[in-house]
Amino acid sequence: MKNVRNSSPTLVLVVPCYNEEEIIEKTAGVLSDKLHRLECSDIISEKSRILFVDDGSCDETFNILYKLSDMDSIFSVLRLAGNSGHQNAILAGMMTAKDSADIVVTIDADLQQDIEALDKFIEKYNEGYEIVYGVRNDRKTDGWGKRTSATLYYKLMHALGSKVIPNHADYRLISAKALEALAQYSEVNLFLRGLIPTMGFASDIVYFDVKEREAGKSKYTIKKMLTLAMDGITSFSTRPLHLISVAGFIVVVLGVIMCIIGLVDWINGKNVPGYTTLLVIMLVSTGTILLSLGVIGEYIAKIYMETKRRPHYIIDSLIWKEIK
């Protein structure tokens, strides 16, 4: 059930950063300008702020953020002790902000996600939604390869039973109530895009256009995207394990059929060399076994990491001043 709200909520924009020295100053200006406009329209509280999460940057990102926070208290900076990864950086920002905000909105530092959609996010929150997902209208800014792989990935995730929102990439609003619930989740293998939709809170979608990156390069390499995809599949679905059983059963049935065919041919005196058939069967069955072991290994690795109970991130420092 949704609760309609009328007051101006306190907003904290959480912005994960990793080696963004080329654009971070411009990003800070664009975001602060947007917050000031929202404050002047009484859409958000004057206590609203921007929280940059420096995910172990090795360039001048943190130094730039430090200077910005010194000049204007609207900027807060959370510095992680090392590179914990994009998902963990987002979680660190949300958990840091949850006790000081009515709502938290996570957004990337590259200015590709339309900040003007923020008005619609807050409108949805005022209508009673606890979570609002930002979903891109299209993928025209992506190359053919990335666009195709993303489409196939979302179809695969849905086929495996995951509730991940298609074309949603961590641009979302989440209320303090939902954040309190999220804080109770303790799994080490973190995939927020799959986890948050399972929480069950009233949610809605806001569509926005994606812009070209204005400076710098994307920090999401192919390796990181593949890792994120694998985390999403293995963290929220056991169907690959069931599919292994099905594939194994099919291979066994085919093997029995081939044995029967071979036996019948032998009884009838047919001279069948069978070299090619045997080779194909060996390659298919061996490949199936290796693939099955690989999938099982991924799940075992997840169990191994969960048993260690290592923290998602370690905070090095936090700059959080009272808004003047």
C-alpha cells in the first residue's frame, strides 16, 4: 500500500566515482545546480546534499572532491580504502546516507544519465512509491555489440527467473524505509539490480534519455561487465544447476540410444567403423561435463566467499559538514 507524501523530502545524491578527474568537477556543478533549483521550488529540503563515493581512485579525483567539499558544504565525500567495485561503492554511499535522508538517488558520475529526470523520481516518491527505477528509453548511444549483448543478457536473466529491470543501470530512487530493509541483507556477492526488486516495496519506473559521455572513458571494461553479468545470474537463480541435470539426462539418454543402435548393427552383421560417431560423442559429452563443472564451480565460489563474511567495503574517511 502506498502512502502519499506532501512534505519536501531530504535528498542525498549518491555518486560513485573511480578515476573521474576529467569530468568530476563539471559533474559537481551540474548536480549542485539541479539541487539548488529543486530547493528553490520547494521540491526537496534545504538539507539535501551530494555524496561522492571515491572508490579507491588513483588519479586526482579525491583531491578535486576534497577542494569542492571545502568550498561548499553541499558536497560530502566518502573515501573507500581501496577499489571495492561499483556495486559496493553504491551500497557504501546509501548506507552512509540512510540516517540523514528521506530519499537517496544513485547516479553515475559521467553525466550520461539525465539529471532532469530527478523531478519525476521525486513525484513518484510523493505518490507513495518507495523505490523508483530509472530506465533508459533506448540504447542508441551504445555500439551494436554492447546493445545486442545487453538485450540477450536481460532476456537470459528473465528466462532464469531473475526480476532484474531491463535497461536499468543503478539510476534509482530508494526511500529511507527501503534502505533500512536493504541494510538487513548481508550477502557478500552483491548485485543490487537483482536484489532491490526482490524486496517487495511499491515501485515504479521513470524513463529517461541517455547522453553521450562528455569526458573520460567508461570504467566498465568487458571483464567487469562479464563479472557483473555472472554475479547477476549466479546470485539470483539456481536454474543453471537444474539445466545441468537436464543436460546430463539428455546426454545419458542419447548415449543409451547409440548403444542400442550399435548393438543392433553388430547383431545384423553390419560393419560400421564408428570412428566419427565416437569422436563426436566424446567431444560433446566431455564439453558438457566441463561446462557443468564450470557452472557448479561458480556456485561453489559464491558459497566460499559468503562463508568468509568479508565486509563489502572499508571506509578510509568521510567528509560530511552541516549544510550552511
